[in-house]
Amino acid sequence: MKNLPLAFAILVFLINLVVASPSWAVTHLSLVDHPQHFEIGQKVIWLYKSRPDSATVQKIPAEVVKLSSKQVQIQVRKKNSEAINRWVNPNRLESFPKIQDSALH
């Protein structure tokens, strides 16, 4: 009878560990270096296809304007400095390569 409360406490502790451990694995998106994590104002490269069945992909520089759960709105500058906004799939975007300071000097 003396061991019953101790056994019960250990059982509750073990059940708590089993239930709580999956939540320990969840991390906040801002803490993870995720390739599809974009920020407003970030410079990106849009991998544009003129038609879905086209084999050629054009790399177009753009800037992130808005974010949603499934798409990213980008702003593309035309040759006459006019801006066009387009909603695109984040899989069609690449991060713009960063230039290191040592390369500029």
C-alpha cells in the first residue's frame, strides 16, 4: 500500500512524457532556416514559365510585397519602370544571392 501512490505518480509522469514529447519537437518558423520563408521587402528571383508546358524558365528579379499561407505576392519592375504585382507559388521563387562585403572592396 505504501508503494501505490509512488507507482501512480510514476505512471502519471510517464504518460505525461509520452503525450508532451511531440510538442517539444515543434519549433517556431522564424527559428528554422526554411527555404520557403520569405519576408516583405526581400529581393527574390521569380522562376517564370510563359506556359506550364514550356521547357524554358526565365529568371526575373522581384521583391516580396505580401505573404499569405499558400502564395507570395511579388512586385516586378518592367523596362519602363512600371511595377506589376503577381501572386506566385513560393516554390517558384529563389532567394536573391547575397553579396558579401569583401566582394565589393
